[in-house]
Amino acid sequence: MDLSCFHEHGFQIFRGVFTADEVGSVRDHLLGEMNGIVAELHRTFGTADIPGLVAAIDTATEERFDQLDQGLRNTMSGHFSLPARLSERMWGVPKAAGLRRVLEAVLEDDRLFLHMPPTSRFVLPFNTHSAVPPHQDVSYNHHMSGYVTAWVPFVPIDDRCGGVMVYENTNRPMELLTDKGRTFWFGGVPTGDHPGVHCTMNPGDCLVLNRWVVHASVPNTSGRTRISTDFRFFPSREKSTKHYLDMQQWRVIDPTA
């Protein structure tokens, strides 16, 4: 397996990792959950269509976002609920044989573990509040000593639908974020003159990043809703102080128990 891009740049797109059935099963689970979330948002804001809902989210964000309930802020920003992310239906991704081969090669280990829960998000067309500023995953995940992030889209990611922007030559082991204060996202880290690479992908592909690479959300200016999940995998030589999934015995481990 050619890992030259990952070793040199800290990220790599792996094409055709998942079968159509593997992608479809997880997508259907998330799509069903998303439809329920969007329906609840329509009831909350009194809207009838997606453009009206996005406009209402923009207004609420500008006027009183910090005063809103945390759960509402999460759904406005496209976060799936904790039960949805903890569902064993999400295990279709880590159980995929193609992804297992990629992870074993990247992590140089055949014993693998997954931080629980994964992060799953949907981005409504033109919902700018769903955009994650430039960041390194290390800033959000100090509970793990070493890992890679696997970003998996469930819709075609083109120039309009957006996806992940990766900034070249930012994969050195140095955390750039100094201010950890935040109300929702951490403030963006500087990208300097590092060129941004938009990772266009198809369902079945997977983007793997190390924990240092600076990356950010690309706006969704299409008429489609973007749905994706990012998983954090680590090998047996690394540790986590939070719940994780043992991918050998397929059981969730509480390291504090």
C-alpha cells in the first residue's frame, strides 16, 4: 500500500475503501436521524423549508447564540445526537475490511481501537455556522496519546458541496493553538501562507489525517446537505483516558472502571 502522501504531508485520501453497502447502511442511519433533527428545528423556528431554516439559524446565531440551550446550539450547527453516534449501526465503518487494511498500514499495528463516540455532522446548504475554523485535532483530543483521524463522507464532495480543506506543510508535531477559551469552537489557528487543498471525494473514500495537520471546513454552497463522520483510531501502543471501542473484541471499554 502506497502511504507516501501520508508520510510526507500527514494526510492522504484513500479511494474506494468502503463498499456501497457499507456506506449505504451508515448513511441511511444518519439520514434518518438528520430528518428528525431538521423537523425539530423547523418546529423550533417556525420554518417550512431549508432556506428559511438556515436564515433563522443565521439570525439566532447573530443575536443570541450564547444564550441558547447547548442541545439547540449543537443541532443548529449540524451535530448528531449522542445516542445516534453511539449506535452500533455506526460500527459499519470501523468493521469495514478495506478501512482495517488502511489503518493497520498507517498505524503499523494489527490491534486497533476507536475513540467513542465518533463525531457525525450534517451541513445544510449555506449554513455557515456549521463551518469549523482551521484547527489541529490534537487541540480537541488531549485524552489520547497518539491517533489518526479518518473522515468519511456519505455524499459526493465536490467544489460546491465542500468538505475538508487541508493546509500543506502543517503536519509537524507542534500544537499551534494557545487560547483554549471558547464558547463553541476553538478560535482558528493561523494558516499563514500554507496552500489549502480541498479534498474532493466520493462516498466510499476516506481521508486520513495525523493529529497535527491544520484543516478546516469548506462551505457548502450546493443544494445538497453534506453528511460525514470522523473517527479517531489508535494502535495498541497508545492510550486513552476516555471510552473507546476495542476493535478486536468489539466491546466498549471504560478506562476508569
